[in-house]
Amino acid sequence: MPKQTSAVTNDVAFGFLPTDKKGRIFSFWDLILVQVVIGLSAFGLLTGAYTGSMLGSSESLAAVLFGNAFPMFLIAPIILFFARYGIDTFIGFRSSLGYKGAQAFFFIFLALTLGYIAIALFMAGEALVEVAVWLGLPALFTSPGTGTPFFAIFLFALAFLVTVRGPAAIRKFNLFAVPAFIIFLVGLLGIIVFGQHIPALSSLLPAEPFETNSRSLAIALEINIGLGFSWLPYLGQYSRLAKKESSAFKAGFYSYGVIVALAAIVGALATLIAGSLAPASWMMAIAGTYGGLIGLLLLTVANLGAAIFLMYSQAVSFKTLFPKRTWLFSMGTTIPAVLLLLSATFYNAFGSFIAVVSFIMASLGGIIIADYFFVKKQKISLRHLYDTQGAYTYWKGINPSALVAIGVSILVYWGLYNPLTFNSSNLFLYMSAGIPTYFAALISYYVSAKYIFKYEVDQAGSRIVQESKEPAAALISKGEI
């Protein structure tokens, strides 16, 4: 078996099986470092850029900090589930969504990941166009309409080649990519703070505000709330490796709810200074010619690293759920992202994309929190999570209470705000849409599970839960998982 295939197989097995005590190797700081890799990337920058295009400096900071921290405050408790049982996201969510429902959630995750891959690579493509202009290359490479898709697709191919070689190649690349993005962010923030820009920020006006300030604030806040909720599928990936539940919880919240905001703050301030939504255009305006060129190259490498991380995460998750598929086939599920790189249409619709993500993840977040903490009261049968004919089958593999909650969420979110047309009710200006949707899903799921469908596994003192009190390691050793 080729070395990279063997490494992938090990990762798939490790991701599928519950983590035993020996596998729980991550401390608080280990978790912080590994989780901020994906957070401090294109998505934080672009969210901040949209915020800075609509709001002034003080309101941008408020929207970024609250919009990222509060959604994570609402969904972060589910980290305790993964840390306690040592299970991955798509295994753990079977308890609330059902076996087939969890599979459906994976395909939502797949669509989200494809979008994130495209955003990271398109931003990198824009950066390389700026470099091409400085080098005086032909129009094919310097025109945004042709150059950006060309470089973005080239970078996709490069990311694919690195990722298909497995974990060893990825870890070697990340030795450069992760420090590159950290240097980029710290350097850009340093130039903003110490480069004559801070005194002028309070007087700078946003480039693309809406007709009223309250509308700009509400929409900017919703975009940040979308980013905050979007981390839901990633909360189980590394928390299951934590030495302590408390460390997993704190590291998850600080990583996705606080540190990610650093990238968004940099994006908002840079947009106010440069007057442009495109991070590639900030470099020269803020750092000068040579500093800007270094920044463009660091931005390219960092976003390429983010794309590689996302590709591997998607492919491993796919192979975990469909183990008979080859690694190359699993990697092939990332190829549709190329369609999103052919023009700037999807990239320019980032605000709508992240708002739709807010609706989906706020709904699922409310369902999952209600199920684990309020319906099942933190009592889960590990054996039944892995038995696809077991107690979490519900109705044909789908939990009807989750369907009820999703239906209520659709009415609440789209009644408050339409992210495709930007039409909204007056209530949206005062309460956003993602956060009310979260609470609507939580409450409707609880009522449905406890008082309407009333499955045995959702009742207090259920014998199903009492059957499986052994730790994961014991079940593995007995061959029951």
C-alpha cells in the first residue's frame, strides 16, 4: 500500500472510531493552534471587509466582536459532547438528526466547504493578478476577468496535488502556510496601528453603506453572525482529541469566537483605509510597493494552505462515511469548486452565501444543543450511535423533531430576512435573523421531541442509554464498535 494511502486510511479509521484515552493528546494550547488555522483565513478577512464597507470603525468593531462571539457562545457547549465521547461531528449528530439525517448534514457541510475553498482560492487569484500587474505580464494574467480565474484554477490544481498525497505532504506545506498567514495578519495590523492610519479611522466613511445606518448595521451584523455559526461542523474534529473537556470548550470558544475576530477586524479596518472590498488591493495602498508585494505573496500562500486544509477535511469526511470509495474518488468531490472559480459571481456574493450559512447552521445549532442538553440531558448511547439500525433510526433514519424545527426555522429566518434580495422586515433591524432562528429551532425541537413524537431514546431514564455506559475504549476492545 502506498505510504500516502496508508496514512489516509489511518486518518479515516482514527476519525471514525471513538478516541480512547491514549488518543486524547491535545492540551488547551494545542487545540488553539490547530483550530485557528482555518479561522484566521480568507473568510475572516472577507467578513471584515464587508463589514468595513458598510460601517465606520467603531461600529465595525462592535459588529465583528459581537457577531463572532455570541453565536459561538450559543453553540460552543456542544464541544463537551465530542470531548466527552471522543467522537467525530458526523457520528455525534446522529443522536439528534438520525443516521440518514446526519448523512444529509454531511452534504450540507460539503457544499459549505466547496464554497469556502472557492473563496480562499479566488482571493489568492486576485492577489496574483496584482503581482502580475507589477511584473508587467500580458493582459491574460493582469485582467481581473481572465487572470483571477486562471490563477485561482491553477492554485486549485496545486492544492489538489498536495492534498491527494496525504497528511505528510499537507503537514510539510503547512509549515510555511500557517506562519505565512500569521505574519501577514500581524504585519498588516501593525502597519494600520503604527502607520498614521489610526487617527484617521474615525473620520473615514464606509464605501458601500445601505440607505440607512441601522440597515447597514443589521446586515453587517448578520454576516458576522453567519461566520460565527458556520464553525458548527468543525467543532467535533479536534475537540475529541482534548485531554480535558474544559480545555476543549475554552479552546473552541477562544479560537472561533475570539481569535477569528482578529482577521475580521483587520479586514474591516483595511477596507476603511483602502476603500476596497478586495484584500488584494489593500496591500499597495497600506504597505507600499515592496511591502505590498510581500503581503500579496503571503496572502496567496496562506489561502492556498486554507484550501488544502478544507480539501483534506472534506475528502477524509467523505471517505469516513463511504469507506468503499477510493481516496482519489473522495478527493474528486472537491472538483465542483472549480465551477465557482470561473468568474467573480460567487465570490462577489459572499455576503449572501454567509447569510444562508447563518440560517442553516443556526437552525442545526439550536437542534443539536436542545437535543443533547435539554432532551437527552447529556446521556447518549455510544453503541447506538454506531449501530445504524439502532435507537437513533427514528423515522426511516431521520428524526422528525429535527424536521419540525427546520420548518419553523425557515419561517422565522426568511420571514425576517432574505439574504438573496436583502429585503427584510422591520424586526430584522433590531434583532437580526440568525440568532432568533437559533432559539426558534431550539424551542421547537424541544417541544416536538418531548411532547409530540416522544421516542423512547428521548425520555429520561431510557433503558437504551442505560445499556451503554462503558467507555469507548472498552467497546472497541470488545469489538462492539
